[in-house]
Amino acid sequence: MEVDIGSQTFPVEITRKNNKNIYFRFKNDTLYVSCNRFISEREIIKMIKANQEPLKKMYDKIKRKEKNDIIFRYLGTPITIVYDERIKNTYWEENILYTKNEKNFDKWYKEECLKIFKERIDCLLPRFNNIPEFSVKVRKMTSRWGVNNVTKRIITLNTELLKKDIDLIDYVIVHELCHFYEGNHSSRFWNQVSLRYPNYKEARKRLRIE
């Protein structure tokens, strides 16, 4: 079974379970449908046609992510990574990063995240008053760019941010620092953000798209 979504044709794989709802996902350019066993193919096609726009957006988002995973970026700039077991210390040469292996690269990457993020925090802190002492941690996250544990005074930043432009890193840092003033995302919180990063709406949009 195949279906047209936008200008593309996709094979459709249907899995029937005891689901109350119908679920769509793309994998390897195939649309997978999980639904109740009593739903007919005709009904599934009808639902796909009725949800063409969100399905197209879902597919486009997956393809952008795949592209970003193939092309490594450092502060928004595409770079090439060369692995060579003879290399002792990771080093730059123009837009090429030379490193021994993935273990060495991961170590360098985490250290680079901490270095860059702390540098940006130091640049941004003068925009704030009465910020308590806090520590900075980094880790890869799948659904957040940053987290501020106000109680423990720990800001954790997503290592994936190192791939973004400096101005987007700055936005995330400003966002998390503002949580020392407001714990939720109320209008008061966004007022605090806008005072220190007026173009925050554009930054949020770019972080969702890029």
C-alpha cells in the first residue's frame, strides 16, 4: 500500500493492535501506522489525507535531523572530523578536527562544551542582578536545551548546543538564568527574558527548526 503526501509517495506499513487511537511515524522513508485492528485501509487512507500537512511537517523534521547528524557543526559552522589512531591530542587545522578515536573526541567535545558555555555565561552575567552562585553541567538531552535546578543551583546545558550559533547558545543561557527570578514560564518570566534577549521569539523558532 502506498500513499501520496505532498509531492512524495510513501510505502505504508500497518500494524494492528488494541490501540484506541491511530499513530503515525516515519522510518527509512516509510510511513508506519499503528491502529486498532478494526480500522480498515480505506479509513486509514482517509485519516492520512486529512492530516497531510502535519505528516509532511513530521517527515521534514526527521529529514532535517538526519542531515544535521551527517554534517557535524561547531558553533554553526560545518566541520570535518578525521580519526587517526596515531594522533595523541585532538587539534584543529582550519575547519578540520583531528582526533584519535571516538572516545577521545567525546572527551574533547564535553570539555569544549564546558569551556564555551562558561565563557558565554561570563559574558552574559553582567546583564543580571542578584544571581546566586551556581554550577554548570553538560549532558546530551533529547527534549530540552537547558535545565535550571534552582533549589540545587545547578544549570545543565545540552551538549547539542555546541553545534548551534553563539547567539542561540546565549538565548538558552539567558533563558535558564531568568529562572532564578521566575520558576515557571509565566508572562513575568518572558518579560525578564526579553529585557536581556529582545529577539527571544526568533531564537526559539530557530532552535525548533535548525
